[in-house]
Amino acid sequence: MVKIGNFEVKAELLYWDTFTWIDKISDNELFIGLSDYGQQKLKDITALSVPSKGQRFAAGNDMLTIESISKDHVIRSPVSCVILETNSTVVNSPDLLNEDAFGNWILRVEVLDLSDLDQLIDGEEMADEILEEVGMDNRSDGSRTFDDDDDDFDYENEFSFDSGDDDDYYDDGDDDDGDYYDDDW
């Protein structure tokens, strides 16, 4: 598993996009679920609208809708497939996805076009996509910082600050008003 800030990416899974994980059960069967990144972006998931058993989808077509308190999200079919099963436990208790998105698959599908599998990416590539999307610097350890490496602005040399120690002279910019100068200050 790779951690990017608070987001987890399971290296052993395949991914369609940052919201969709795929677990290859056999050569032509897959589990499809919501990623940890997707769950955290959606926040509190309240309902799922899933397709019926036997329904067919072409790769890229809208397949299911995840409803949350913040917004709804449509999951597109990662492959051309037919629905073999929906996880009724998750459909009836969508809050399970809030507790463990990777531990709860949503759909089991049969792949109709095996060449579609070539479009899926592995966990390492998904981690890179999430890094790019959230703008974080690295993922080599548990701590993550936002990317400041591209900041070419030299704050120390670009600004000069008056410390306020030299209060003897006040110039308001108007040369006709007799600016104040006091050696006693």
C-alpha cells in the first residue's frame, strides 16, 4: 500500500480513474469498487444507484452513481462488461464505503472485451496520478508536503522591511509641509 497524505492506494489493485479500483478475480471477472481517494473526496456516502444483474455496458459508459452529502459521482464502466452481481450488503449499507472503501466491492462483472484491460493502470501509476492531482511533493515516506520546489520567488531578497528602529524622521511624501525630524526620539 502507498500513502499519499491521507489517501491510500493499494498497489495490488488496478485502477480506471482516481475514484475506481478494480480487482481481477480471474482472466475475465472483476470486482469494481470505490477508491479511498474517491471516498474521501465524496465524504459521507449515503446511497448507491447500481445496475441490474445482466445489464451490459461499453467501456466508458455511465454505470453507477454514488450519492454523498457533498455531491453525487458517476462511475463509468472501466471495461466492456456484463453485470454478474451487485454487492447487496454495500448497496443496503453504503456507509460501509465510508469505513473501508477498499474492503467493500460494489459490482462483480464479466469482461466482454479483454483488450479493455490494457487501459487499466496499476497502483504505482494511480499513486502518481493522485500526487499530480493533489499537488503534493513526494510519497517516499509517511509525511507529505505540498510542492514548494517550483517557487522561484526569493522572499528574503525581494522584500525589505523597516524594523521601526529609526523613528527620528517622518516623511509623508509632501515636500511643502515641513516634515518632522526629532533627535530626541
